[in-house]
Amino acid sequence: MPLNPDDKLLVHLPGPAPAGWLEAAARRFPGLEVRWEVAGVDAAASDLERADALPPETLAGVTLLCVYPPPSPRAMERVRVVQLASAGSDRWLGHDKFGDEGVVFCSSSGCQSVQIAEWVMGAWLAHRHHFRLYDEQQRRATWNARVLDKPVADSLGRRVGILGYGSIGRQCARLAHALGMRVYAHTRTERPDAPSRRHAGCYSVPGTGDPDGAIPARWFHGDAGFRQLLALGLDLLVIALPLTASTRGLVARPQFRQLHDASAGRTFVCNVARGPVVDTDALVEALEQGLISGAALDVTDPEPLPPQHPLWKAPNVFITPHVSWQSDALVPRIAGLIMENLERLDRGEPLLNQIKK
Amino acid sequence: MPLNPDDKLLVHLPGPAPAGWLEAAARRFPGLEVRWEVAGVDAAASDLERADALPPETLAGVTLLCVYPPPSPRAMERVRVVQLASAGSDRWLGHDKFGDEGVVFCSSSGCQSVQIAEWVMGAWLAHRHHFRLYDEQQRRATWNARVLDKPVADSLGRRVGILGYGSIGRQCARLAHALGMRVYAHTRTERPDAPSRRHAGCYSVPGTGDPDGAIPARWFHGDAGFRQLLALGLDLLVIALPLTASTRGLVARPQFRQLHDASAGRTFVCNVARGPVVDTDALVEALEQGLISGAALDVTDPEPLPPQHPLWKAPNVFITPHVSWQSDALVPRIAGLIMENLERLDRGEPLLNQIKK
């Protein structure tokens, strides 16, 4: 399905087109009408405005669409390709157009991996080096070196298990590897050989991630592999997989118990996927009982987390309000992905990041 | 000066010998008497006890000594080799034995680099990803995603200048490189070619650092090079050089002004060297006037920082009480260095980390 003269691209993102992008698109695809609209912020919902809010003439005739919150199917009448501004597609579950076999959906996986992996490794280092303890001392203007009574264990030689070895998991692996950690990858399906371990068909920012899958010391897959992974004695468990029927509640009481038994409660759990992948009650218990050494959560279940929720006050937990995807480079990266997928569309090649629905 | 039958090694460190170490030393150097004493903590001074406090018979006849706080010259009568447990030797300035040409001093440079580089990059990431803002929200149990009103700039493509390209600087470079940053090294003397860029004669934990000096995109040296470095538009400036007469007050008003002019106030300054390398009054001013985006300080001038000192409350500063060297791997790493230097001593070869006094 090459580009045709009727194609109209609407980009609705929280920033303008990068300098030169519109000109480059016009040169490369002279027949393509491009409408780039800056999406406003819906502060109350901590979300971006939906494309529905745009004037009807902006929506009219759009065939290629790039958005973050799903618009109503009505606003997407002629759309045949949707480029999501998110790595996950769970917000689209049940949406008419998502269910339509004739509409191709591509995630923006790879555009968030740099900042999210930084969030993960930053939270890990802050935890290991007791930054919040020192922050608290600083607020009281207290110099207390507590030499050796709160020992630091650095990352060299520590074990990290990564659930989901996509763009985010691979960039976490790159950083963990630089810290000298042993990386274990867990994937849904088996990756027995080099070709299967490549990050094929997916967008990556050049020079990031682990495109060949060369970093992991071992690979695990499926349910049995998940149990093997948790039995390794992990120092860090990174959750970076999509929310699906089979990943909902994946990390629950038995898993926290297993982490504790294998690692004497020293595992730190980072969730940058979706809140419901973790059983929240079990997580609060695990923190309170010291089954894990702590957790960093950019996602929770529910979201927003209500003020009275016990998770806020659980010991050794760090919570941010679903912001780890934020970066001033996000829009430029998505713009790069759009351009690449326009090329592929025009050449009739498979698009990057196409979602298997 | 090979080992001789009179040699007596006293190790006074805040932890026991690693499992098997004493046995290995006894096998390899059967004539060597080894005394390994665990150094207690002087909580009031946030320091380790001095070796002077040991019983006279433990100090008697010691020729090889490994310590952290300098003992009195009286307690070091026959000592000919001193292995410091610190990367810096500034605590020894003016000490009789340090001034004695006949006594060889070796730093433990390389044994702290992993944990200190983690501290640096953790502080950098925490700053860039607004962790303290979210920590504060968490204390108030507040979910506020503030979508895009506090933008994150991730590290990919950002510029880091590293003052002092020793063990700590090189490990910072390794981590920054994995984050996709452009690394600029500054050294005291010129490093024009590959051999001069190697980290020769220095201990490194295997698999860490940048032993060949391959990472920096550019090298700078001396006063002129320092001005060139500051003019690059740095996102991060890491201070990792020894405190000497020529580095005291190195980063002062003109340097903060230059950083501001070149980088529009976005430079984040990390000091993990010694407090007096930075002019404290100038730093407080730079923070208050926004000449830099913030600072992370594991060292201050003075230390301990008094409760009423304005630095505690300066905007965008993170202060820890000289603890970044802490790691449960420190003593095992120093033990590895001692063993290596015993080998070299016995073979009559130059010792690792020998300090040019």
C-alpha cells in the first residue's frame, strides 16, 4: 500500500515538528498533505488532549494518524495507518479501529527507551546509594557520614533480570552492562539462537539498546523460564513488558515469595510497564515484610494512586506519576520514526513497530 | 626492594580479610608476617580509628602498612611502604613519613571508582529526571504528572567534561558513554597519543573504567585546555582530580561565569574530589543566580558542613557527607591491590598507584 495522492497525515503530538522535518517530508513526499498540530495538555487528567478536540477540517480526510490518547472512531473514519505516540497499545483495547483488521497500528516503541532506562537505572542507583536518606539529612542540614553503618553495595557483578526484552529492556541492559551487572533476559517466546535474539522490525535510536541481543548472560522464556529467572537470586528485577491478558498480575504473592527465597530479600523491583502487571496488594505486603529490598514504580494500579492508598507509605518504595516516558527528545524521535515508516509505506515494505493485534 | 624475612605487613581496614586471602598470602609469601586488624569507627569524627590506637605489639616492627587515617610518625617507625586506603593523599600533606623520600606511598586509586562513578551518574540522573520533586510529591501522597511542564532532557548526546582522568574519571566516562553522552577529558599534562592516554601503572577493577583512554571525544590539558573545556557548552562537569596547590579553588567565579556563558546555565556540577577544589562562596552564588542548573557534592569546604551554612539551602544542590567511596566491595578490592603490590615488591618492580610526592 504505497502512499497515494489522497493520503493525508495528521500528527497530533505535544510539540512542534523538529526544524526542517516538514520541509524534508514535503521534498520527499510531494503528494502528501501533512498537518502537524501541537497537542495541548489536559492538566486535570494529566493527559494530552484528544485529537477529537481539533477542528473538523483538520480531521477531515486523514488517512495516516499519529496520536497519543485514542480519538473516537468517528474522528478516524478514513484512517488506515495509526502511529501511536506510546510504546504500549493497552489504551486501545476495545477500540473499534484497533479491532479493524484493515487498519495498521504501529507503536512508538524505541522512542521512550532512552529516558525510561535512565529512570530505571537512576532509581536503582539512588536506592543502592541511599540518596533519599541523605536528602532527608540535607533537609535538616545534618552532616552525618554514618561511616559503614549503612553499607553501600555497588552494582558490579550484581544480577538484573529483565522481563520483556524490547526497546526499553534492551536499553536497560546496555546501562546495566556498563555498570558491570550480569543481565538475564526473559521473553514471552523462546529465543534460542542469534537471529531470534535480534531486535528486528523495531525502531531504535541509533547507538542505543542491544540490537543483536548480545548482552544477556542467559535467556529465559515462558512460565517455566520465569520461575527459573526468579530463582537466580536477582538484585534487580525490571518489568518492561506489555500489559496483556497473560501479563496481568504476573508479579504477585508467589513471585515475591520466590524472589525472597532466592535472594534473601535483596531484590529491588522496577516497574516501568503498566501497574496491573504487578499485584498491588502483594507488592505492599512484600515491601512491608521485607520480601524485597524496595521498589521503584512509574506506574501503579490504580492510576492516579489515591491519596489514602497504602502504597504511598510502604517502606522503600519510590513512586513517580507515570512520567518516565517524558523527554524533550520524544517528539523528535517520533518524527524520525514517522519519516522512516512513510518511506516503508511508500516502498510497500513492512512498517517498523507494527503491532500484532 | 624484594620482600625480606623481616617484613611485617599490618593491614588496618574497616573489614576483615576476604575469605581465603590470608591463606593465599601465607602460601605465596611464606616468610611474610601478616597482621590484619579491623579498624573501628570513630563515630564522633565520622572517621575510622587511627592505627595509633592499636596495641604496641601490633605496631611493632611493621614495615608494610595499609591504613586510612594517617597514624603518627612514631607508630610508623620502620615502615617502608604505605598502602593508603584512600584515592587521595591530601590528608598526608605535612606528615613526616610522607615527606621521607625513603618511604614509598601508594594510593588505593581504582578501589573506589566503581561506587563513586555510580554516585556521580545516579546524582546526574536523579537531577535530570526530577526525582526529588517526585519524592516530595510522594511524601504528600500526591499524584501529579505535570505532563510536560517540567520537561526531562535525557542524556543521549549530552556533553560531559571530566576534570581528572584517573580511575574515577574513567569509570564515570564508561557510564556516561553507555548513556550516549559525549565525553571530554581534562588532564593536568598533555596526552597527545595513545600510549600517553593509557591508564598505566594504576590499579583498576577488571572490566571497569577506560584503561586505553578510548572513550573521550576530545582531550584537553592545562590552563588553556581548561578554558576550552568550559567553553564547550557542558551539560555535566565532573570534578575528579586530586587536591593540590594548583587545584585548590580551581572552579571559582570566573569558571562558573564561563560555564554559564557557554551553556546558558544548564551545566550540572558534580564534585567527588575534595571540597576546596571548588570555591564554596562562588558555588553558592552560582546556584542562587542560576549560572549552573545544579550541583551534587559528596565533598564540601568546610567538612563537616556546619548546620547554618548557606550551601545546605542553596537551590538545586544535593549534598552527601563524603560517603561516595563507601562500598562493601572496598576492602576486598584493596586486598586485591595489596596482593598485587606484594607481588611487584617481591619482584622488584614498580608498585601500582605509586604517588609522586
